[in-house]
Amino acid sequence: MKNLYQLSCSTTKNCFTALIAGLFLLLLPVTKVSAQCTNGSAFGSATINTGGTLVTISTCSFGGEYSPISGAVSGQTLSFTMDGSNYITIHSGSVAGPVEAFGPSPLTFANTFTGTLYAHWNTNAGCGTDASCHTTTVQCTSCAPPPPPANDLCANAINIPFSCSPSVTLGTTVNSTTDAAGTCNTSNTSAGVWYTVTGNGGDITLSTCTGTSYDSKISVYAGSCGTFTCVDGNDDFCGLQSSVTFTSTNATTYYVLVHGFGTGTGAFSLTTTFEDVTPPVLTCPSDITVINDAGFCSAVVNYTAPVGVDNCGGISALITQSASQSIVAGSISCNASGLHTNNSYYRVF
């Protein structure tokens, strides 16, 4: 074994002193010195995802460049990477601001700065540079992802009840998951959320044509979660938005999946329109038989006014007769104004 140190001494005392000095040198800790690099050329930028999602800063960062990273909050644990055996320096506040962290990739540290960080990319601790493309990323490893929407799963579908006028439901597919519901006239590739509607025997229209911020799709299924039958689906009925109209079966539950093109997600407005097929109910008085007044070919008749009821309102019950206020021999009718008519006749003798 080679000696690390060679000692020479002329006296025992000098030899002992030299031996102690040599041992002291051997016991000193060896520290690897890493440089703190500052580059002058900017390329790529990113915002830290507060849900913990890995964010790609660039797929072609050169050694010798830097990238501004916004959204840093003190207390986060941040991880920066530069593919290959490369070196990263993180400055805070400005390109050459105080150094927050430095070291080889991957570089993970407890961040103490709130604001914009500047990630400087180099090929080694000597601040080496190159002209080769490197993929660079940032991730908040201490950030918890936000919860998915309440109706992310089919089992938690939100019911849209019957309404006499179009109803608007606001929702989002952001942070939802992709569903294995299958293709229904349009492919199912992106995350979505679920609703249900109950058929009444009329047409039902579901639309994202207004108030929707991303390229949306709509799929409608019958059956139950996991055993669906396609009813209808649409993509791009109105620009990048969608609309579906189908004839429903009374008392049947339909599952509505709002999703998107590709992997797109976003906020949407779902307008639901039910066709009203329930007829109004008209209650008319019983037939009345009246003898004409003495010396007249007519009579004054007192009667109970008819009553009309409709599930969507807007109905009026009318008594109609021809000629004058005096009821002449013949008949008058009790009518309901609306989609349906139910008549009851008064006969006068």
C-alpha cells in the first residue's frame, strides 16, 4: 500500500509533531465543491403546477441557457431535472439573484422563496455548455392534486330533473378521469363527468353550444354503469361544441357523459331541453238542462267555471258560445287552450 504522506524528522520530538500533522490532514473531511452557475441566454419557461403535475419546461434546452419558472411558493418541495448527467442552478427573484439551490440533476430542494425562480442549465459543475437538446422539467413534489369533480364517476352521476323550460348546468371536466364507457358515435379519449336524465316519452336535447370553453363532446347511454348501450353521441355540432337530441322512453334513466376531443378538458355549460308531452287536465261542470224563460226563446244559465291544470302552467279554461250573452238553444263548449283539448258540452232546451 502506498503511503499518502512521507514524514521526515531529525529528532523524536520533530517526528512526533510531523506525525500528528499528517494524521490531522488525513482526518479532514473531503468536500466536493460545486459551482453556482449564471447563464446569459434565456430559453423556455413554465409555471409550477400546484396540483403536483410534472411540467415540461422545454424539450430543447441547451447547456448555458436559463428558464424563468413562475408560481414558486415558499414551503414547497421542488424538483428540477435536465436529462443526462447535467447540472442545475436555481436563482430567485432575478436571473442573477440569490441562489436557492444548485447541484446535479435531478435537483430536489425545500424552496424558501415566493415568486419567480430562474433555472440555469449546464453540463457540469464547471458551468459547461453545449448545443444539444435536453428535456427540462419542474415538479412540486409536496403539492397534493386537487380532488376530481363530484360527478367524475358514473356511480356519482348528477341528475338533471325535468324542466318545462331549458335548464343550464355548469360543470368542469378539469381533474376528472377517463371513463371506459366505449365509443358512442364519437370516440371516448378524454376525461369526463356524468349526469342522468329520466325519459318522459318525448325528445330530450343536451347541448354545450353556449358557455363552453373547450372542444367538448357529449355521449348518451342507456343501461347501467359498466353495462351501457349507446343511445347517441356528438362532436362538433356547433363549431367545436356538441349537441344531441334523442327520443326518450318514459321512466328510462339515461347516462350523459360530457367529455372532450383528444385529451382536452375544461369548463362547460350543459343546456338540457325536455319536450313536454303531458297533456293538460281540464275539469268541466256536468251537463246542465235549462227550460227557456217564460215568454222567451232563451234562458239565463248559472254554471260553475271550468278548471284547467297543466304540469308546465300557461293554461286557461274558456267558456265559448256564439251570438249574445243569452244562451240560445243548442250547445256551448268548455275548452282548454294549449297543446291538448278536452271538451264538455252544455245542452240547452
